[in-house]
Amino acid sequence: MKVQFVAGVTPIVDDAASALDFWRDKLSLPFVPVEEGSDYSVAEVDGLKHFGLWTLADAARSTFGRDDWPADVPLPQATIELEVDDVAAAVAELKSKDVRILQDTKVEEWGQTTARLLSPEGLLIGITYTPGLREQAS
């Protein structure tokens, strides 16, 4: 598996409003909601392709298809997304190395191909192919 770049870093937060107060209002990062009424916010920060704030419920929905995080899986603190050319091939390689995959390869509603696993430190790792970020790199 060859990582092309870090596609994004996203703290996973319990409370979106408190997170925005800290990251946007106290640290002055330019976070804006992705869409009206959404808890998910992003900021443009030089040196990163994507920096966002993601609620645990959103992470659970995307990873497990449900609103709550499973009790038998440690709670993640953040997610880091590693961009690869072929997510399915990367997942097959990881499985051959006995890595537990939490969410197998799928295409998200926003067009990104993802798979997810948990690092020993509790980071939710996304193995991704993100067309929009690759277009930015061109």
C-alpha cells in the first residue's frame, strides 16, 4: 500500500458547538458548516488537504451505519485519512496482515471511497480515494 498524501485530519467531537467554540472562536481557525443545519464543519488550513470537525454520531453512521459507536470498539479521538490509489487493494493488503477493518470499502454519498480501521492509539484511520482532493493537486 502506497500512501499518496494525508487527505485529512478531523477531531471527533462530542459537542459540535463546543468544538467550534474552541477550534474556530478560540484558535481562530476559519471553520464553516458544510451545509445548513449540519454539525460537520471544515476549515481551509495551509498544508492540509482537509481539516474538519466530525461528531461521534457522524463517525458511527459513516463507519457502522448507525448513530451510536459500538461498545466493543474503543472511542476514537480523531480521524486521519490516508489517500491511496486503490482502496480495495489497500484493504486486501491490510487484511493479509491481520489488520481488523471496521468498515470495508464503500463509496460515501459525497463521492469519496473509504475503508476504516482503528489504530492502536485510538485514531480512526480512513483509507481513502478522494477525487476532489486529487483535482486540487492537479
